[in-house]
Amino acid sequence: MVNQPHGGKLICRELKGDKKYQAIKEAQEYPSLMVDSWAISDLELIGVGAFSPLTGFMVEKDYTDVLENGRLGNGIIWSIPITLPVWEEQVSHLTIGEKIALKGENGLIYGILTLKEKYVYDKQKEVKKVYGTTDERHPGVKKVYEKGDMYLGGPITLLRRPNRCQFAEYNMDPVETRKMFKRLGWKTIVGFQTRNPVHRAHEYIQKTALESVDGLLLNPLVGETKSDDIPADVRMRSYETILENYYVKDRVRLVIYPAAMRYAGPKEAILHAIVRKNFGCTHFIVGRDHAGVSDYYGTYDAQELVAQYEKELGIHIFKFEHTFYCTICDNMASAKTCPHPKGNHVHLSGTKVRELLRNGQRPPREFSRPEVADVLIDGMDRMKDN
């Protein structure tokens, strides 16, 4: 059966229809706060239940317990703080208990925060606990250091979402994916998180997992990423292409995950598993260096951490070793299945692939399907033209 939500209940903090328009009208009179795209994506994920059991931005007890114990204040496992950062001078006039209109940089109201707490925090402590480093070259650490010096905590109401019309076909909330899985008759579903195009190694582990479950939820992140990552619209075209040409159509569904990428490695692997559980997945794939960046985490650190909490998380974790194309086996393989020396293994770093694509060069077909490579090269060329 489709998995139970994390914490036992799927949260919904979104207003729709007449209630939404009335709330937006009333919110025009509230004190307002401008928030960035990262905060808006978190607001949306709380509102639609992807971050269940969260009902708002974390208050200080939840924040502290997550950092120190990897749990919310009520004891439920949670790995990364979901917070609303501000500068103290921005919010000195705000009163505990009042409602605040959360506005995007475009001036539109996206939600309401009922202010429960204002609290200061230690940035160095947070980055060390979440990212395992205080190195400002780490993109997640850099983001924290750039944030305001105070957090606001309290329940939210979601009133508007960012415009993702280009992804409309693939934009589904957890309540909708759960209904879809039931309609398809899928009782076991494996989720796959990615911020990259699907290359041959990804394809191999996804299809290996599909041998054991009813269906695959390909759930790419389309929120904020590093500047050198391939843009979401280009990646989405590449996903459509590979699914059209190389996957059984009634065994896979493509749905976007509108989150910002934190690059928190092992801690983010736990968050990713929780989110896919909320979408209804019963299984989740954790491969090599999941949610990692550069050399900040060990190859299998994420697998080892998630394994400690797998039973409590309530989602089965598929743990895959680093996979590659072996020119002697003439097939995809891993160290568990291939006896041949490393010199026969074809594997490229994401950095190397992006370099090839920017130069209009197609990665070898042992690494990337040619149809996918063509989509990516075209996308990179369009970026240059713009």
C-alpha cells in the first residue's frame, strides 16, 4: 500500500478558491515581510504537505532539537532546520501573535505567518551540525552565512505558489501523487531524487530498483541550485526524452520537487527520504555521495546515516554502490558485479560532463544516452545565445 505520511498525517496549510482570495485581501492590511525564493519554496512545501509533519517555520525548540538530536521537539525524526531568516532590524516592529504577510520580491503575497517566536541563532554551530563543515566554499554553508541573524517561527498559511507553467504537467502535490499511485494500482513505489540529468548509471540503478517494486517516481528538484548546475527547464526536457525512449511508460511517473538544493549530503538524504515518504513512496534510492558537493562527504556517508534510521523513517532504502560502464563486460556494473580493472570503467564527474556540454561535445554513449546528450547540448547552446 502507499506509504503513510511522516508523523502519521499529511499536512495541508493551503487555502484555495474564495477562502484564498479573501485571505489575500485581508493580508493586504497585515505587516509585510519580503522573503526570497528559497523561503517561498519552503513555504510551499510546508503548505502542500511535502514537509509533513511541519505546519510552519520552526520555533526555537524544534530548531535546537533538530540540530542537536536530529529530531523535532516531539521526538519525530527530522534532519535539517526549516527556518525563516530575517535581519533583526527588519522585524523589530513585529509583535508575537500577529499575522504577517510574506511577500516575494515581485511584491505578491505568497503566504501568511502567524508569528509565534523570534530568536537569534549561531550560524557557525548550524553549518557545522547540518553540513559538517564551516568552509564558506560549501554552497550550503555560504547560504547560511549570507542569511539574516534571526529566525521567525510559527505556523503558515499558503496563499499563492510560484509560477511554474512550464512544468504544469508534472506539478503534483503529495495528496495527488498518492491518488495517482492508487489509480495506477501501484502498492510499492521507489522515489528517485536528482538535480542532474539522468545518465546511464542513474538509469541502471533505477531499473534495478524497478525489478523489485511496482513503479518509479522520478522526482527531480527544480528549485534553487548552484549557478553551474544544469537549469531545471533543460533537465526536464532531458527527463522527458529518456523516459520516452528507454523506460516502460506505465512503470514510471515524472513529478517535480520544487525545493531549493541544500547540498547537505547525509542530512539531506534523510530529508529527501522523508519527502518521498510524504509523496507516498515505499522505497527510496540512495546512491553514491547523495546530495553531496565537491569532496565534503564520503562516498557512502549518506547511505550509512540513513541506514541508522531506516526502520524509524518507515521507508525502505535501496543502497547502490558507484556504478559505471565496463568496456569489457560491455554493460553497466558496479564493484560488486564487475571483476575488471578500473581502466576499463567509463564514468565522468558532473563537472566534466557540464564542461563537455558547454563546448558542444557529446559525452560518450557509455555515459549518456545520445538523445539525452542532444537535448542537453541544445539547452546549453540556447543559454549561450541568451
